[in-house]
Amino acid sequence: MLVSYLGTWMNDVGAGWLMATLAPSPAMVALVQTAATLPVLLFSLPAGALADIVDRRQLLIWSQSATALIVVVFTLMVWTGRVTPLGLLVFTFLLGTGLAVFAPTRNAIVPKLVPHDELQAAVVLNGVGVNVSRAIGPVVAGLVIAAWGVAAPFALNALSFVAVILAFLWWHPPPEPPTTTPNEQLWGAMAAGLRYARASAPLHDTLSRAAAFFVFAGSVWALLPLIAKHQLAGGSALFGILNGCIGAGAVLGALLLPRLRRRIDPDCLVAGATVVVALALLLLAAATNAWMAGSACLMFGAAWVGALASLNVSAQVALPDWVRARGMSLFLMVVFGSMSIGSALWGQIADHSSIPAALLIAAAGAVLGIPLMWRARLHQGAALDLAPASNWPAPMVSGEIPEQKGPVMVTIEYRIREADCLAFVTAMDALSHARRRAGAF
């Protein structure tokens, strides 16, 4: 994955710089980020449902192979000078579609790779890999663009897919335990994922907090090419260095995160990260040289990885394995959807006013979101055991029921003392959410 992330960051820098060359308006450059993230909003849930009902390893191999082919074709188009702004947006959209299939499936296999009590450390470790590559990839991209042209980062991204495909060909997960339930169908699986999210307070609150953070924090990714090119009058090398500063800050944040987690609860950690992001946005808005902008990017990277890791783990612990890919696809939809909507918004604001004005508005919105979202608590699912119960006796049924027949009415009779009625109704209200997320109505 580290090799693949290197290719991804080089591709992102190449796409941003190519659009800044082909159509240098703030709105068009911001649309690159929108085209990259919009497919996750559109296709992530069907991909997550598919990942929960087919072999996840095979899905990862085939999706990565198809995406690699798309990158090869686009590299040849850039190399021969046949790319238009619309063509770049279409390619970015197709690449985002590959990510929409890959990301929830890869997130769903993480609990298969490590014990449950090491899940948070594994998510942070993955974040270190992402951000080590973010520190290196953009700098390399800026240098190879300057040396070999704008097609070079796309060619290196195409090669990076080989590492991921070989890794999944090598990995053989343990076989799944046999099940007596019929296979889910795609549309029914999507409906079940949405039903689970609607009835699960831990997941619902996590998604709300994620949306409040990423819609404002995403302004940096949308406007960074313009900050480098117009506000600081730099070239592709400066753009790569600023991306590298974000990556370096994220690595630093990942190293500090275990110590912070021991002292600060997840809600306060995400709130603190949001404040740091707002300060970074203010510094970027005032930046007049590369040193100021680089310092702001370091702050932003550290806060970004802290918030992302905390929110990711909060979503993971809220999900059982049978709906994990769908739940993580909804998490990714919120993350990328917020960034996609935010990117278009910040680009339009910068187009009609200025880049510093857009950054100042984003900073104010991020801070205002903290008290508004405070009631949505994180890591509520950490204490829950969501594994299927296996100690229930077989139910008595009124007749033969085919497996594909439904719905089925289940009747349970409770005998409650009159003095316990209020406590019973309160307890059943809480229990109703657990039953509804598993399919009851």
C-alpha cells in the first residue's frame, strides 16, 4: 500500500498542476478535487454492498487491475498532448470510481489482519503509510514534472498498482465460517446497510462528526494548487513541497497520536484537531512566502491525521463484520462527499472573492461546528460486542418457512411487575435500536 500511496499522491499533484496549466481558474482547479471525490459519494455504497456479499480479495484484485488500465491509457493521452480540461475531469472521475470500489473493501479487511484490541493502532499505522507517502510523493511529483514533463507522475502511478495487485495475490485470508442464511442480493444488501446506519447511534454520530470536519478541512486540498501558483507565485516544485509538508506534519501527528489518545478522549481529540485546522487555514490565508505556507501545512497535516484516525476507528468499532464494508462505504461517502461539496464551494468563493477569503470562511465554519456537533459522541461502539449471538435455541415456528420467504413475525411475551413497567419501557426503547439495525420493524 505504501508504494500505491506514493503513486496516488504523485497522480494528485500531476492532475492539479495539469489543470492549473490547461484552465487556471480557481473553479476549474477545484473541480479536479470534486471529480476525484464525487464517485465515492455516488458508488461507494453499491461497492460496499458488493464487498459484503462476494469474495473481497477477488474484488480488490480485479478493481485494481481495471483502474491501472485506465491510468495507463490516460498517461499515453497526456504524453501525446491530447488531454483537454474535460478529459482530465473524466479521467479523474474514473480514477475516483476505482477508489470507490477499492476503499470500502480494503477498510473492511483491516479487522481480518489484526486482533480487535490492535485495531486503532492498525488504523494509525495505515495513516503513517499514507502520510509518509504524502511527504515523499508530492515532492517527487514536482521534481519529475520539472524534469520529464507532466505525464511522468501518471506513468509512475500506473506502475504503483503492480505492488497492490501482487500483495493481494499473495494474501490468503482464513476461510469464512459456513453460514445457513441465504446470500444477500445487491439492492437488498444496500438497503440493509442504510437501515443499519439509520438505527445505529454510534455510526450515525460518527458520520455527523465526520461531515462537520471534512467539509471545512477539505478547503486546503481544493485550494492548495492555487495557493502555490497564484498567492505565492510558485511552480510545480513549490506545490509538491507544500503537499510534502502536509505529509510530514501527518507523520508527526501519527507519532504523537498514541500519547494523546491515552490522555484525551476521542471527542476532545477531534475538537482539538479542528481548532488546529482552523489556525492552519488562518495562517495559509495570511501566507506571503513559502515558509508561512509550509508551517501552516505542517499544522494541517498533524491535525488531519489525528481527526481522520479517530473518526475511522469510531466507525470501525460501530460495525459488525456482516455489514462492515457497507458501513465503511457510508463513512467514506460522508468523508469524500463533504470534501467534494466543499471543494466546489470553496472554489466558487475563491473565484468570486479571493483565496484568503475562502480560507477564512472555512476556518470560521470549522470552529462553529464544534459546539453544534458536541452531542454526537465518538467511539460509542467500542464497548459493544456486535458478533452474532450463537446461544439462542432454535425458534418454534407455526409452519414450514422457505429461506427466501419473508418477512417473518417473531412474537416474544414479557411478564413485568407493575413497579418495573417504566424501567422496562425505557430498556426496550434502547433495545429497539439494536433490533431495528438488524432488520426488525
